[in-house]
Amino acid sequence: MKGRLIALDHLDGAEAAALMVDGRLEDLFLDSDAPRPGAIYRGIADRPVKGQGGMFLRTPDGPAFLRQIKGLRPGQPILVQVTGYPEPGKALPVTAKVLFKSRYAIVTPDAPGLNMSRSIRDDDRRDVLLAIAHEEMGDSDMGLILRSSCAEAADDEIAEDIRTMQDLAQAVTGDADGTGPEKLTEGDGPHALAWQGWSAPAQVDTAPGSFADHGVLDQIDALRVADAPLGGGASMSVEPTRALVAVDVNTGGDTSPAAGLKANLAAARDLPRQLRLRGLGGQVVMDPAPMAKKDRRQFETTLRAAFRADIVETALVGWTPLGHFELQRKRDRIPLSEVIR
């Protein structure tokens, strides 16, 4: 099928959302029993870990770790938001910089001011959006960010989104000074995340069984194995270990002088998609196929362009002495292997 398709379905009884582009699976949100990124807690400061520059907090869902000590004392309540999924056996990663994010607007209680996505370049449209923002926020001391999706959205929908997020922010921050640990918001599920993040025009199928109807299940099943084909016989293996995600690029049967560079460029273009679909984050170490050192710049340029278009925060660290390329990626997806057995 040509074009963009969003399928909202369930997988093994849990909510799931898939984005298909020209028949290929491009993104996937899966739910689990773990606390969702974006969930907000009133945590209670427990004990500092000075060597790590942070504080363990008590929450209803177990211990959380906040990289902040200054101004905190044991027993003090603090509003925190889950930033990602924890590594096995570790505490929930949280931040004190709480955001209230929706399709068009992000309300920032601790960062006053009105800001707008740089991708909205039309001056007239920017003026209209600023007028809406000023009208809805009034004299609020909270901040507001208008997302790129506002460029083509209806003005009344944007205004309603701002009001909803501002009301939620006021309600949650008003509960910050309670006496015990409490979950104040659940965080968004896959269907809500799809509505927020996949704002480009697309056909939407919400019927039960839409994953099977559009071939999503077959493409998810292909992700059970480590190898991902790159065309021309080349492939890359994406394997999570306890310490890192190892990515190995192979040229296959191609023995031409340019085989290594071709395989590495193909891997660079597809790596963000593979990590998204597999729900992998943390430290990523890529072992490229053999190529001349003079080709490294082209490889880095391709890799940087690919991750620039990715919605998951990723830092390109650089080359190691052994010729590996390292990346650091936010853990905001549940690993596919933990959801599908």
C-alpha cells in the first residue's frame, strides 16, 4: 500500500500502534506493565547517592533515581516525571523538569515564556499562533511551546489543546506538596502517543485486527531475529546485550571494492528505524564493514542525517580506537523482546 497508514490495535491484549509508510513498518508503540515514560509522581526523597550526584526517591511503583541533590533532603516531597524505561534491576529514571505534552502544545511549569517550533517559518502563521497562545495562557506564569504540528492545524483545536494541557498542569502541580508518594498521571499509551507524534496526514485504521490486515504482524515477527537485510545481500545484526546494543554490518557475498561503504551507508540510513522498532536504547556500538578511512566522513554525514529525522533523542559519540562507532540513545521505548515472547 502506498502512502502513510496508522494502525491502532492491540498486541497480546495490550494497546499498540504502528506507522506504515509505503507498506513498510516505520514506527511502533507498544504498551507494557511497566510505568510509562511521561508518568508523573509525587515522590518522596529517600537517600542521596553523592558518588552519582543523585537521590533515590520513593514512589508507589518502587524506587526512582533523580540526578539532583541540591535543595533536597530526605522525606521531602518532589514532583518528578518518568523519562524512560529502566535497565533491568535499576530504579526508574526521573526528572524534576516536568512537561505536559500533547499533539500541538507543551506546557512547561518551570520554564516561563512562549516558544514555537522553528519549522513553522510563515510569519503570518506565526503571528496567528502567538495570538492564540497569549489569549489561552493569559497571565499564567507557566511556559508554552507550540509544536510543528500547529502549522496546518485548526486554530480552535490548538486553543483547546493548550487549555487542556494548562488545566492538567495546574491540577498536577497543585498536588505537589502532599504527604506521601503518589502517581498523579499515568503517562500516555501507544494510541495517545501515535496521535501526538504522527501528525503528518495519514489514513487511520482503528478496527480490531488492523495489524493483521495491513501486514504489521508479519513485519513485527521479522524483528524477532537479529539480522536485518540491507539489500544487495548485505545485512546488519542488531543484538542487545546486558551492557550495550551491538550492531554488526556485513557485506554478504559482495566482494567489490565499494561493498563496505555501500553496506555501511545502507546500515546508517536504516539504523534509527531498527532501534525504534526493536525498542532499544542506551549505549549502541556499531561495527561497520571494512571501508577506507577517507569514507568515514560520508558515513558520519549519512548517519547524522538519519538520526536527525528520528524522534528518539540520540547522541552520536564518535569513533573508538578499534574503528567502532558509538552512540548513546534515550531508553524511551520498551524493548520488543520484553513484550513479545
